[in-house]
Amino acid sequence: MKRIIPVLLSASLIFLSCSLSANDLETYQKDTDAVWRAGSGAQDGAFTSIATSMMGWGIGLAVGIGILASVLHQSTASTAHSTCH
């Protein structure tokens, strides 16, 4: 049983490599390019949406950190040293 699995895998690999020709590969490449090719307008939209999202997150984080820093109690040096003694 251990010997038959590698033999079958090797035979299937040889069979598949012989069955594919250069013409089939070129047809597959053309079909794949036609499906996944994005035009310049699609790329511009993706770049714009990513840039807008990053700007929104940056501004949101800055505002959130600012609000958090202003709301939290800031300790002074005199009270901080008095609690240590």
C-alpha cells in the first residue's frame, strides 16, 4: 500500500504534464488575464479609497487620543512624590 501511492502520484504527474500543451497554456493565460485584469479607472478608485480610509483612521485616532488625554486625570509632581514617602 505504501508503494502504490507514490507510483500513482508519479504516474498522474507524468500524464498531466504530457497532456498540457503550449497552446492550452496560452489559452488559459488569456482567459485568466481577461477575468482578472483591472482597468486604470478601477486602480485609481482603489488607491483613492485606501488613501481616504487611511486618512480617516489617522484623524480618528488622533482625535481619540486627544480626547482620552484631556479626560484622564493628570497627576502633578507634588502629589506623586507625596504618595511614595
